[in-house]
Amino acid sequence: MLELTTEELKRCFEGEIFRQISATADELGLECYVVGGYVRDIFLQRPSKDIDVVVVGSGIAMAEALGRRLGKGAHVSVFKNFGTAQLKYRGTEVEFVGARKESYSHDSRKPIVEDGTLEDDQNRRDFTINALAVCLNKVRYGELVDPFDGMGDLKERVIRTPLDPDVTFSDDPLRMMRCIRFATQLNFYIDDETFEALGRNRERISIISRERIADELNKIILAPVPSKGFIDLDRCGLLELIFPELVAMQGVDMRNGRGHKDNFYHTLEVLDNISRHTDNLWLRWAALLHDIAKPLTKRWEPKVGWTFRNHNFVGSKMVPDIFRKMKLPMNEKMKYVQKLVSLHMRPIVIADEEVTDSAVRRLLFEAGDDIDDLMMLCEADITSKNRERKQRFLDNFQLVRRKLKDLEEKDRIRNFQPPVSGEEIMRTFGLPPCQQVGVLKACIKDAILDGVIPNEYEAARDLMLKRAEKMGLKRVDNNA
């Protein structure tokens, strides 16, 4: 963490936009401060684009006056219902709000707002590290206002509420998710008193919309080590309220001295593994959900032990319901996650057996353009503590990857379309849409995927004619 003098901090606010805000504030006779995440991230040396400015007075009047001062190129949007305004200027966005104090009713996180002082405004902040403020008025330019020792908490890497955490979390329960999200993103420790309040107030999360919860959950999933957030969510009791399917994966059953791995912690290990290689949110979701059906499919088979047969198929069927409940997008992103969950066992099965061209072609056919993401997921899924077994799988995965590359170049299977279309089959034999057309299409597809014929029109057409003859079909279109 950076330790800055007032002069050094002042230099962090030398940009034109800050100088213009300062001049406008002094012209209007208003106290003006940059607050929150932008100030925090200066000390943490993190990039930040969110500039929030608190004005002791009207934030809207301040934004409008600044817009006039900047002239052409400045655009001001006013949100009177919230008492805020946004200014956009040369790629920079600044949010203005009047200093305020808030009070809450028990059944809503929407506060009753009154005009207040800077002290009132800092009191309502969620965490001490987000209550830091830097003055922009000329006489105090660059002065840090830190009433809750947020700087000390930054040094100690602690998340703590400025006031009583029970009041902070009960007033706005979304702050519980934000608490864990910040701890995960920044790799901070949650203060004991603050963490205990999470558990006491967890039921209050019921008044928060699913969209808001999902937004915070996505930010946790995108953190460098997302498992930290899920473990904290579980420890405080929030996870069972917002994501019971994940909690159901916990625990190890033993029978006849044989147990299975804890699928909850295995899943978090897979999520961390894949997070080292990709920032793709939906690929990380696929990692989180890849074994989600194991509690439903768990069976004891005396000759085998614990099994989770078809958990990939059952899991893929669960994905839409989970996305719907979480208010996540029900579009191609959901279908992408569903597809990877469905296919995630295929490369592992191939790598555990003889890597045949036919099996690799079929994998490439079903995965299409998502094959690289699928292989990344499957490699992340190898968490065996048996070093030799793990290395054997990883070596075989490299063989699968090479075969994928070679067969793709040779056979063009990715996003495969049969060389002979269903329309051509119907036209050739005078057929309506029917089962026979499907049989002929499947015959061509299987022959190509099994390497019996090349992925070429003439070979596919010859096979179609031979198979049709065996089926008793006669050509009616001699030009076909």
C-alpha cells in the first residue's frame, strides 16, 4: 500500500477534471470532496474509473455549473429522484451527489434521505476503507479526511464498518454481499465483529433483489481467488440462502470404509484453477456448476463404490433453473454454460482411455467453437492428489489437444454441417420430412465422424445412395 503525504496525494488529483471541479466548487462557495473507491484505490495502486464527488450542498447544481464551465464536450445527466448527477467529459465520468444522512425502514433498503454534512455522509458509508475523502477546495486541496481510520484498515488489510455493523447490514443487507466481495477482490480479512454481524443479519438478505445479489456474486466469481468469497459466504450462512444447490454439495459420505471427495471444496478448487487462466465470467460459471448435480446422482454400488452417473447430463438440465432463479441472462450465455456442463466429462473419458480419432472427432463435433474452453475446464477439473494419476491425465490431455488440432485441419469437423443436406435427400428420393431422412443424415454424419469417409460431398453422396438402396428407396431426381 502507498503511504502518501498531502503534497503527494495532491499530485494524484492534478488532472484537468479535478482542477475544474475545484474552481467550480470555490466559485459556488461549496465544500467538495472525492470520496470512496477512487480514493481507496489510489492507496492500493489499483486502477479505478469511478470518480464519486460529494458536495456539501446540491450535487446537481455543482454538476450543471461544471458542465457550463467545461462547455462543448461536456454532457450532464440529472437524476432528480436520487439527487445525483453524472458528468461525462473526454472519456471521464464523474458522479455528483449532495452530502446526506440516511434512515431506513425495516422492509426496504431504500433510505429516507436528508441533506447533511460531510460527517453525515461518511457515517452512512459501508466500510471504513470506502469512507476516505479528499478535499478539492483550493484552501484544503489534497487534504485527506479519514474519521474512521480507514488508512489503518488499508494497512492491516481489514474490512470493517464505520459504525455498528448490525445497523449497517440491517439497514442495507446488500452490504453483506459487498463486504464479502471486497474482502475477496482485495484479499482482505473481515474484522471479527463485522463477520459475526454477517451471520446475525443473514436473513435480511431476503429483501434484496436477485439481480443485485447476482451482480455481487459475479464480482466474487471474477476475483483472482474466488473460493475465498464462497467460503466466507458459507461460513456466515449467506450461501445456503442465496445458492442452496452449492451448499448441498458439501460433506463426505463413508460406507465400508470408502468415501468420496467433498464436491463443494473440489468445485471451489476447479474454480480457482480456471481463474488463473481466464477472466471469462461464463466459463467460470461453468466451473462452478460442472458438478452441481452430484448430490442428486450420488449412489452406492457395492462392486464400484460411490458413483455419480450422468451427473453431467442432470447438471446441464439444472442450469436453466439456476440461471432463472438467479436472474442471470437466459440467452446464449446460459446455453454456453449448459453445454460445457453437459460435455465436461467427455475429454476426461477420452484421456482415460485410448485416444481414438473417432472419439476426438465426435468431441470436436459436439463442442464446436467452444472446444478450447471445454478443454480448459477439463484440465482445471483434474484435482487428484495422486501426482502420477494427475500427470497422466494432463499428458493425455495434451495428446487430445494435438489430435483435435490435426483432425480439425484435416477433416474440418468444428461446426460441422453434413455435405449432403436433408433437402437434397428428400429431393433425390421424393420423400417428405420423415424418419428415413434422419436415418440417412445420421448415417453420413457417423461415417464422417468415425473416419469411414472424408468430410467431402462426393463421398457423402455415394454413401447416401448405397444406404438408400439397402433401405429400398428409389431415386426420383436423376439430376440430383
